[in-house]
Amino acid sequence: MAKVIFEFTESDAVTNDVPGHATVPVSISVGVEGLNDARPGHAECLALIMKRMAPGIIKALNAVYIRKLEESGVSGVKSEFFKVNLQ
């Protein structure tokens, strides 16, 4: 069975710190495991579609996360995407 894996790890990337702001650089990698190339079925096709659509999925998750932070009372929350590398 094919699995799509989204791995989120804190990055050592250098950020431009602004006084009073917290910055958390995160690296996101997306991979597929268990892909049956010899005889792909519906699971394999869906896994490949999800990997191809990963940037949009990540942006949607990010929007939900930002909204939840704002709803909890955190003010001035924003995020930026610096690089998307599809492999």
C-alpha cells in the first residue's frame, strides 16, 4: 500500500529576526513509500496525485494553523514560504 509522508522538522536556516517577533524556520519534505510501480492501483495513483499537490496541501494546512493561532489570541501572526523543492 502506498503512503504519502509529510515530514516537518525545525530548520537551521538563518532568519531575519525582528525585535518582538518569534521566528520558527521549518523544513517540510514529502515522500511516497510502498509504491508499486509494476502494477499501480488506485492507492498508488492517489499517492502520486497527493505528492504532486503537496505545495497546495501544505499551504492549506498553514492557513488553518495561522487561523488557530489568531483565534487563540496571538496577534500579528504571519508566515512565508521561501522555497519549494519537489523531488
